[in-house]
Amino acid sequence: MANTPAPDRPRAPYRVALVAFPGIRAFDVSVITEVWGPDRTDRGAPAFDLHRVAPDTTPVPMRGGLTLLPDRPLTWLTDADLVVVPGLDDHLTPAPPPVLDALRHAHARGTPIAALCGGAFTLAQAGLLDGRRAITHWNLIDLFRAHHPHVTVVPDALFIEDHNIWTAAGTAAGIDLCLHLIRLAHGAEAAATIARSMVTAPFRTGTQAQFIEHPTPRTDRDADTLAAVREHALRHLHQPLTVADLAARAGMSPRTFARRFTAATG
């Protein structure tokens, strides 16, 4: 009798640790929670197991009268597949020593660590960015350099990685980094599914400048067209995609498309 193949086992949920302590920024907490918190498995997204990790179970105060209730101790970082550190309201807020120790231990174990916006200050406090490249919000770069001179700051980027440590620029760039981490771990379709549910762009390259000093009217008119072309490309990564094909979809010549695509994305 022929052997019956064993049914595929469901994948274990991808475990994400949100590091919490007084002073973290509510917006970044919301971004992390919105990306990895909801159950979107009915739409084909992966299963996630997001937990709020802190030194103790004391509610963590945030601006605007909000509080965050931790549900795991710092020891849970040893179980996480990814550690995410929110930004800070006061960017010089010292993280509790147990948090810094736990981050160092997680990195030593090989766990990817990501910091949104001013969360780079926390990673720098832990010594994890010394001698490495990092980014933060453009308005914080001088402050960051002054307090952490051993870090190589990359001023013109949305997010970058160095030795399994990810840092991101301000606000919306944190969403870009979170979606990029989804794409790396689970593929472009998973990232696109989550981006659609958040009504945000599924992809912006990390090397894109944080802002355009003098946008031109032509850039503004082309923005929607180029965004639609990028989304089309992400949905058809399994097919050959040439500059000529993408240019035709945008209604441009290949040379014009290449020039305007570069201007829009960096």
C-alpha cells in the first residue's frame, strides 16, 4: 500500500517582542502593534505572536494619558524571533539597565533587533551601535552624533541594517521598516497584504532620502503613477520585469521612466 504523505504542519507563529519602558513613544507602539498584532491569517498573512516585554508588569505610561500593559518579562526576549524598540518622546531618556542588558543578550544570540526613530538612542545606550551604521530622524542627527560619537550616522536613508541591527528614520519610515522586515521574513505578498490593510504603500526603498528639499511639479504629477507601477512590480515578482515593461505601464519612454523613478525613490 502506498504511503500516505503526512499533512503539512502549521507553522508556529512568528514571535515579536515589543520592548517597553517609561518614555517610549505611543505612535511607534501603535505602528508595531498594528503591523504584528492583528490576526490576518484569513487573508493569507502569517501568524504572529506579539508580546509587550518589560522589566516588570507595572503599566508603562505614555504621552496623552495612555498606558501600555506589559505581558512578558525581559527573559522572553530569548524566545523572540524579532525584537522591536519604539522611539522615545525625550530622546535622551535613559533605558533601565535590565532592558539594555536584555538587548545585548538578544543580539549576542543572533536575534534581529529593530529600532524605530529615536529608538536608535536606546540601542546606542546599550553599546550595540558602536562602530556601526545607523539612522534616526533627520532632526535628531546632530543630537545623536553629539551623544554617540562612535556610531556612524547615515543621514540620507529611511532605514538601514548593520550586523542584524535595523534602525529607521522618523514616523512613517518606521512603518516602512516594519513592512520591510515582514517582507524579509515572510515574502513580498505577506508585506503587501498587511500594507493593504493599513492603507499604506507596500514598499519604499530604505536608501530613499528622508525628504525632498525642493520637490518639482513633475515629481508630484508622476508620484501616483510610479507608486502604482511599484505595487504592480511587487505583485508580479515571479515574472520577468524589464524597465521597458514598467515604462510602458507608466506611459513613459524607458529613459524617462528610469530618470523619474530614480528621482522619486532615490
